[in-house]
Amino acid sequence: MIQTLAKKGAVSDPETVIFWSDLLGLARSIREGEYEISPEDRPYRILWDLISGQKYYRKMTVPEGFTIAQVAARMTRLGIGTMDENLALMSDSAFLRQLRVPSTSLEGYLFPNTYYFSRGSTSREVLEMMVSRFWRVVSPEWRSRLSAQGLTLNQGVTLASIVQKESGTRKEMPLIAGVFLNRLHNGMKLQSDPTVLYLLPHRHHLRAGDLRINSPYNTYLHEGLPPTPIANPGAEALQAVVFPKDVPYLYFVSDGHGSATIFSRTLPEHDQAIRRIMRERRTEVDRNNQ
């Protein structure tokens, strides 16, 4: 094996590695696997890695707000299953029961994080890793607090996924969670753009006709929360729903740049805030066109 690595340019001093492996009787202890080795590594480090099974781990980062389709695509690009296989497993009822996921898919339960796994890891193993991380973050205390708010775990994760998509900054998340909870408690429609965009995965902005799509995910037509999460929320969005701000607001509107959100108590105040933002946008466009 050492000579093979040397021919590939991975080991600059193979004789020294072989000498020490023979002297210490470690040649038979070298493990098969996939390793990350640099010609700059010292011989003893290379030998130690080969006998300790220090394999090369593949890296996959799942950003906050990724959907299961985006996670499946990223897994596929890393050689973990096919797109169809990954999506099918993410909705497999037996697999969901095994993972204790109270939903119809893993949407919302694939915790955003950076994961490392070895070559040969299966789709099942990688998904189990992500869901296991979710359960470590969402503690029994958090689940108890959701219940005290009248939310099931799945409803809490669903609301957190909406907060994740609606928030421009992490600081705003508890405020936005408070607004949505106020609307839910008052029997108002959530009227959240990201819930409709979930039905249109290749679009980033709504058109007027989109608001008429007859789907339980269209929170402009239907009261309450969508039936499942619309993305995989991060820890901050989940925490915002578990510990929301007690606010008097029922409305909010973003400036469109993700840098400021205006919160309002009444519909006239909200309409005024929208007009203000529209004026600022027109002024900015005119300035750029000059």
C-alpha cells in the first residue's frame, strides 16, 4: 500500500514509513479505507493514520432554510443515493416512525449543520445523522413549552420554518414568531409568502395569480398553519418559536433588503408602512437610473 501511495505522489518518503511499520510490526495493522494524505505529512503521521483508521471524511453543509429537495440534491452530488431514492426515503412512513418524526416527510427535521461522513455511507445513515442532531437540539423542555402554547411539535417546527424564511436577521426572529402567534390566536390568516412559494420551488417572488392557488400551503386562502414545515429551520428559528417575544403587533413588512422590518398593530398602520417602503424603493430606482 505504501508504494502505491508513493507512486500517486501522496507519500514523499515511503522508505521511512515502511521502515517504521516493519520495525514496530505494524504492517498488518494498516486498515483499508479512504484517507486524506499529503506529501508534506511526516512519515509517522501517515503511518499512524493508516493503522488507526483515520479515514477521509466527506463534508456536507446544510444551510438553514434548505428544503428536503435541496438536501436530497446535495446528497446526490456527493454520491449518496440518487435524487429519487433520497426523496423517497425522506417520505417513507416506516423510516419516519423509526426516527420518531411526527410528519409525512423529513421536511423540517433535517437539522441544518455541517456533517462529516466516510465514503460508503448510505442515504439512511446520513439522514439518521441529521435527524439525530434535531432531537439533540429540540429538548423535552422545548417540546413542553410548545405544548403550553397550544402547539404540537410538528406545528412548532412548521411555524419555525416559516419564521426562518420570513426573517431578515436572527434578531427579528422572536418578533416575527410573536406576530404569527398573535395571528393564529386571533383566528387570522398568516398570509405568508414563503408558504405559497413552497409550492413554486423555482420561483423567488409571488405573482398576483399565485395567491389563488388552492392548497393548504396557501396561507392567504386558508387559516392556520400549513400541514407540514416548508423548510428545515435552524436553532435560532426554533428557539424563536419556543421563546417568542410578547408583542402587540399583528403585521410586519420587510424593506426587501433583509436589513429592516416594520411592525404594525393595525391594518392602516401596516398599509402606511407598505406605502413608505414602496416610496423608498421608487426613490432608489430613480437614483440608480440617473
